[in-house]
Amino acid sequence: MLKLTYTESSFYIERLAQSPEQLVARRAMLAMRVGQKIAIEPSSAAFLLPIGLGAMSMLEEAIRDKGNDAIALCEADEEYAEVSLGGTWITTDIQVASGVFVTVLSDRVEFLLLKLWQEAQAGSSIAKEADR
């Protein structure tokens, strides 16, 4: 399972061994225990990846091979591809764009998405340091 955590200024991706049902159940139980509202609904999420990353062609191939409706990849512009995912959105306030999004894809697609995102983050960190 992939877990995307969206905050006001960025997001973070991690790959977890637990099922979405387990994560949702734990989040709901935590919200109940602390008296906090929680919203859980089917939804979609998207993020951008630089087209020039080495394993992008491997991701495209893996998506084609698996034929999974929970993921789509399309060109956003000359530099970026948009990754769109179907899954479950978990938040404390449905009107706010921060929360957790979970989805289940094939192991290969999840691995490639995580590695590509990490590579993109490393590239942007290097660019920021070079600007200093």
C-alpha cells in the first residue's frame, strides 16, 4: 500500500505493508479516542514527477502490464508527468487539502512510484542547495 501524506505546503510518500483497511481502522479508532472528527471517503489524488527520471519508462511499462484502473499517467507539460491515483482519502476536515491518501497498486508499480518520487525529491534538494 502507498500512503501519501498531504500537508499545506508539500506531501510525502511511503510504502507500508499493512492494508488500507487496517490503516483506516486505526485512524478511526484514534480519532474516536481523542474526540476528533474524521472523514473517510473514496477519492483520487495526483502529483507530478519529472519526465526525465530514469525509471519513468519502467513505470509506464508496469502500468500497461498490470492494467490497473487505480493509476493513470499522463504528460502535464514538457517537463512533468501527472500521476493520478484512486484510493481512500482520510482527513479531519473535508474542506482542507491536508490529510492522508492510501491506495493499493501492484508491488512493482508501488516500488517504482516510491523510487521515482524519492529521486525527484533528491534532485530538487540538490537544486535548492546549488541556488544558495
